[in-house]
Amino acid sequence: MGVFVYLPLVLPLTALPIARLAEQHLHPRRAARLLTTVAVILASCSLLCLGLLVVVGTAQLPGNPLPDGWSDDEVREAVPHDAFAGKASILALVVVTAACGFTVHRHFRFRVRAHRALRGLGGADDVAVLPDAVPYAYALPGSPGRVMVSTAMLASLEPAEHRALFAHERAHLTGRHHRLLLATRLAGCVNPLLWPLLGALVYSTERWADEEAARVTGDRRLTARAVGKAALVARPVPGGAAFATAGPVPRRVAALLGPVPPDRSWPPALTPAGAAALVAAAGTTVSALSALNAAVALFLVLEAATPL
């Protein structure tokens, strides 16, 4: 395995430039999908290599259920600094498992509680108006998904702005933004170097929904006004998960007051965004190849060390 087992743990650094540039130079739909794909691949490679280090580390512990040959010198020599890395990886995997479990539990606990609160309202409409003096609006995923909006929020907006608000929240549901956010949040739990991608993704999904709302209403200025007014009066949802986040509102309003962003799948190569995208793609590719190389190398070493 050599140093290849460590590369996927640090190569997420190559994705940091695109985290900011993608939201500025790509269509928000393209940026959201690109950021999620990069985060998931890099996190998967990091988790695989962390698992390989755990195998080496646990094989050295007395009383482990692994074959005795897995603790031989040739196995430990496959990993540089195996004594420290093996034990540290065990602790790291425990922390990663706990963080991912907490994130998933919090995400679905909020959804269950919200859907339970909707049972008494009835109705088949996808918009659920809750009598509440606290202004809020968010998209609640599920089967079916619902747009949750309080009477206080509706009272804060003009009737024409209600359509933009509902279109924005419906765009979150149809775009499955909660899945993108949860996947990237879990990626950040696996490798903290990926956390900056989550902030960029939150902005991109909000901008994606803004653009869909502007398309539905046909009025970008009306949508910008609805976004700005809703942000001024909105209050955080208690226990709200990532899909109830508002994102950087001033930048969203400024973007809506500008032209429709170009819907290109990849930024031009001779631009900062294009160069950052190439760096991220190269880092992701090298990470995947390094993880695969480490996995194959350890498999061959363990197979040779396993007594027949």
C-alpha cells in the first residue's frame, strides 16, 4: 500500500477551490450536482482507506478474531508508520461512525416529527399552512413531500409573492435537495476537509430553487423581493435539519436581480473556475486510484499472509 493509503485522506484539499468558484461561475443546478459528486467520491475513498488502516491496526491487538498471519511483519510493513496509524485509525473510525449516525438520526428524527405534526391537518395539497406566530417556510421531504409554511410567514408577504415562495420550496422537493445535502454532510463527517463543500452546496441548492421560482413566476424581481422579505422575517426552525437552511440571502437576491446564469455543464478551461474544476477532477481521480491500489495491495498481502 505504501503512502497510497494516506493520499485519499488529504486529497479532498484539491476540491476546496471549486467549492467557492462553482457557485459563482456555474449554473446552481450544475454546481450542486458537481459538489455532491466530488464530495461523495472523495469521502468514499477516505472511508475505504481508513478501513484498510483499521484492518492493519486491529490485527496487531491481542485477542482479535483475525487470522494470526495478518499481524505478521510483512503486513505491517505495507503501511508506513503502522504502529501509530493503525491505532489512530481505530479511534478515527469510531468518531466517523458516531458522527454519521448522529447526522442521520437528526435528519430523520426531524422529518418524522414534522410529518407526525401534519397528521391532524389533513388535506391532500402539497402545501401545509400551520397556524403559528413564528414566520418560517421550508420543504419537508417524504412520501409525499410537503411545503411547510406558517401563517405568520404568509402574512409577511404579498399575495403575489406567495407564488414565488411556494415555487421555491417545491423546487427543493422536486430537485431532491435534501438528499444532496445529507450526502455531503455525511461526507464531511467522514473527512472534515470536505466541510467547505457543504456551505457551497447549501448556497447552490438555494440558488437552484430561486432560479426555478423565477422561471415559474416569470418575474425575477418579484422572486428576489420574496426571497429578501422572507429572509428578513424568518426564524430558525427548532431542530431543523439541513433542508431548512436559508443560505446567504444577500448574494441570492443580487443574483436574482442579474441575468439568468448560463447553463453549461463545465466552466471554460481558461478561467479560474475551469482550472479549479480540473484540479478537483484530478484530485478525485487520483484519490479513487490510490484507494483502489491500496485495497488491492493489502488484499494480496493479507492473502499471502493467511495460513492455509
